[in-house]
Amino acid sequence: MGALSRHPLSDQAAERLREQVASGRWPVGAKLPGENALAKELGVGRSTVREAIRALAGSGMLETRQGAGVFVIATRPVEDWQARLRRASVVHLFEVRGLLEVEAAALAAERRDEDDLVALDLALAGRRDAARSDDEAFVDADIALHAAVVVAAHNPVLSDLFAGFGPALRHGLLELVALLPLRQDHPEPGADAHASLVEAVRRGDPEQAAMIMREEVNLILGLLRKADAASGRPVRAEAVSGPVVPGRR
């Protein structure tokens, strides 16, 4: 591979090993040569090789197995989850959101407690009040209501997943509002549906809550596809910013 000469050597060593793995020299499942052999080939010390291997293990390409050696587990770095979300189309994000939130709505109707109902009422009122504000404030209030439904499901994994999607979904909704002036005729689109959702959760009606949420997501998906067609490009979740609505638990 040729000796390395510039600093920092560990970064150069990691890059050289990354190139060799990507080229197929060591395919997935292959065991890398020992530290001594790699150090000699790269012209660096064993500690530098060790740091390079640690870096590639952290990126998801290599795995160190105690007593067995270092093995290739991927031919390219594993992309960070948030980076993947930013690169995704918002249509794809909302398809996944549908899977997540429909089930969350049903669980919320089964598991909600008095604190959850108070939070839902406050979030619904906040969405109503935000209808008098700009698009950004309204979108944030809308996401806050949906977050309250997810929290009421009392499933921390669902809450974490929704929090991870939050910034990307926010950007997609802002793009949607900008591309399709949804609030020109009605400053609070979906008001009746969201009120019905909260009422279904309050009544403990999981089927109705899930149906309302499914219709809401399908409506937005239809609008997103219309926006994609109108703009000639898919709406993406890149350049996301703004608050992520935290759960109460």
C-alpha cells in the first residue's frame, strides 16, 4: 500500500485501510492481517494501526473479536441515523411515520392517564392558538400535539423514535406549507380531525384513534406527492432546524 509520511498518521492509516476494504481487498467477513503486518505495510507503529482500527470500528466497518482478531463487517462506513433522515425524501419519512403514529394512537387510547389527557388538551389548545401565528409556529404546535399522543402511548421506544423523526418531519411540513398554501383558506387545517383524535383517545377508542391518524397521514402523503409533482423534485428532510418537542417522560 505504500508507507505514510504526513500527520496525523492515524487518520491516514484509517483512510488507507478504508480504501483497501472498499476496494474488496478484504471482503465482508474477512480477517485483517495482524497489527505487526499492517504496521509494516503502512510504515507506522502498532499504536497508530490500533487507533486506525478503532476509528473504522467506530464507523461500523470493522469489528474486533476478542481472541479472534479484526474482521470486516461492512465495505463502507455506516451512515449516521440523523444524516440518513436528512437525506431521505419526506414522503418516505411520512410513510414510516404512518406506521409509527397509527399504532401510537391506538396505544394512547388504551393507556392514557389523566396527565396525558391534560397534556393533550393543552397541546390541542396550543395548536388552535398557533393558527393565528406564522407557519413555523403552527407547524411546531402541530408536532407538539402529535408528540403528546405518542407520549400517551407509554412506550419509550416509540417516543424516542418520534423524537428522532421530529426535526426531519418539521422541515417536511414547512416545505409542504410553503409549496401548497394550505393555510390561505383555513388557518388551522385539520382542526376537526385533530379534535376528534384527542376525543377518541379520551374515550379509550383505539380503533377510532388509529383510523383518524391513518387518514391524517394519508392526507399529508397525498399532499406531499402533489408537491413533489408540482416542484419537479422530491421534498427532502435536509437542512432541518428548530426545536425537537420532548416527551414528558
